[in-house]
Amino acid sequence: MTEKQEIYNLCVELFPICRSITGNGVRKTLEIIKNHLPALKTYEIPTGTRAFDWTVPEEWNITEAYIIDPDGQKIVDFQQNNLHVVGYSVPVNRTIDLDELQAHLYSIPEQPEAIPYITSYYQKRWGFCLPHNQRKSLKPGQYQVYIDSSLSKGYLTYGELILPGQASEEIFLSTYICHPSMANNELSGPAVTTFLAKRLLDQKDRKYSYRIIFIPETIGSIVYLSQNLPEMKTKIIAGFNITCIGDERSYSYLASRYGNTLADQIARHVLKHLQPDFISYSYLERASDERQYCSPGIDLPVATIMRTKYGAYPEYHTSLDDLDFISPDGLYGGYNILEHCLMCLERNEILKTTVLCEPQLGKRGLYPTLSTKNSHKIVRNMMNLIAYCDGTNDLLSIAEIIKVPMWELFDTVDILKSHHLLVSA
């Protein structure tokens, strides 16, 4: 089985689970991810724990929910689609008329066949979501509404994987596990992140350490920052928020607050060379956990890399964001971009030439004896690289100056180092 199919299969396995910002759906999701990443540690943060200006809410779990119409037919059923229930709905078991029911129904007139995704985390209410066409077909009469859920003291659960490297400096990867059955907006992020972590685990000579977390969006990142910020500010040199990374429509990048971090520079460099038609968004268009990581006083060097940006595709936050919306190729495309970003971070360094003037390449066997169009390019890139290795430029900056993808210079750097023409500054 190909890696791209394995990433997609993980999405398929996770899709039926009803996740929220707390509860057993999050735990079950982490258990499945842990099958791929046995070293993943889970943490439980109790209800009522303060995290900056926020407080961990009560834990929410749900087992069943439905509406029965006047004819005795079950017309909205949580067991058929977990988007049918407003997230964090309180329990209810009542018989009410249609007018009263309408106040608890949510639909999208512009997308009459889609079930919307609606939540009410911090105000107690109950509700159901359904396609607008179905809502319009409801006839007057008495409806039985039933939600078997619980809100009680419990925990917010998240997963963390720390991978030590040669250096204590860290690269940070964050993704969220708090939405129910939506494929691109929810599952593409944790699936791609899981397989990036697996690749890193197979890489025995990691230069940097890695901090990889699977959290509930917003409240999870705030809680995690409240517990780890001093260490994160000291160690993290670059990071990526990973979401909406599984479709085939576009590639997107959302900048950090000022767009000037190493993560921003790496993301733009990789996307420019691999997907030059990528869409660039400013921090003013943020809506995911980059809001927390780049906020004043936090100021972590984190950018967001996506396929089609959250909110920029009509299927977003509806039942139309299903397993047909993502694909193995779409997921692997996003994985490939992020893999190149990590590879460039690993290989980036400040370099310095060891000789004055141009080195004599011929006596070291580094100048081609047969002149071809390709050999000219190799020599030109080699000489341009050396020209800027003055002990002040890192490899990323040099690649930008000479307009070459950074990864095309890796072998050249290794060769020049082996001949003692370049050293790490």
C-alpha cells in the first residue's frame, strides 16, 4: 500500500467518530493515532483549570439523539450523521410543536442539501442541524426531540509527541482533533501530521528536536501554551499549524503576525518552487490556532500551510466536507510540501568558504570534463553558492538570492564540505 493511501485510510478510520473540544471522541481519536505513534503521550486537563483568560469547560459526551415527526418517523438521527446535533447540546427529552422546534433547528438556505456544523461550547442550549430542504418539508404537529448527552466535570484531552534531536532547538507541528465527521477541515490535519511524525521517527540523524501536538482547536492551544510557554519561547525556531491539507483545489499559506519568521520564509520558498500558484493570506485572515501562537506576548514563529484555506471552500463546516472531498493525492500533496519545509529547516545553516577568490574546482575533480547544458547549470549553481558563503548568509538566503530551490543545493554543499571548501560558520 502506498503512503498516500495509508494517509487517506487513517482519515477513513477517524471519520465516523464524534469529536468535540472534550470527551471520549477525542480520546478515541488519540488512541487510533497512537497505533501509528506509540510514543504519543496523552494529557488530561481538569474542568475548571485556568488558562490565561480562559477556563477548561465541562466535558461533553453524547450517545444518541434524534427527532421523531408527527407520523412517528425518525427524521434526524445522530447515528446517521453526527453533524445532526449542535455540539455541546444539553440533554433533552420533550414533545414540542413545530413552531417551538424551529427555534432549535439550523440549516443553510444557500446549500439546501448540506447539514451545517454548529456548536455552542460556552452557552448551554440544545439543537439539531439538517438540510434546508428537509427543514422546509416539516409539517405542523408534535415532534419528539431526544438528546442523550452529558455535561459534567471531566477533562480536556490532548496528545503530545516530543522527538529529541542533536540540538535542543525545536520545530513545532500543531494540528487539531475537535471536529466531528468532516474530512478536510478536521481529519486531513491530524492524518498528515501523523505521517510526518512517522517519517521523522525514521530519521535517525535529526538535527532539531520536534514538538508535535494533537489538540482541540482554540481552547486546546491556549491550554497547551499556558502550560508550556516558557520552554516553547526558548526552544522553538519554527513551526507550522496544519489544517485543511487534503483536497486538490489549491495550495495556501497564511503568514504569522508580521510574516517575517523563519517558518514564513521556509513556507514561501518551498511553495514558490513546488506550487508557484499558491495563494498567500495575511495574518488578518487568520481563523485557526495561529491566532494563539502568534498573539502578542506569545509571538511564536508559526505559519499555517494548507491546501484550500478554511472558509474558502463552500463545503467548509458542512456535511459536504466528506471523504469524497479529500483524496490520497490531495493529502500527499500537502504532506510533500510540509516534508520539504522540514527538510529545508533541517539543512539550513550559515556557511563560509575556506579559500580566497574562486576555488580551483578542476584539480579536485569538481569541474565537468564534458561540457553539456546541464553541467553548466551545476557549475553555475556551485559557483553562485560559494560566492555568497561569506559567513553571514544561511543556505535559505543564498537559495533565494541565486533563485534555486534549496534542496537542489544540498548535494553541492555536501561535496564542497567533503573537499574542505565550505565549513559551517
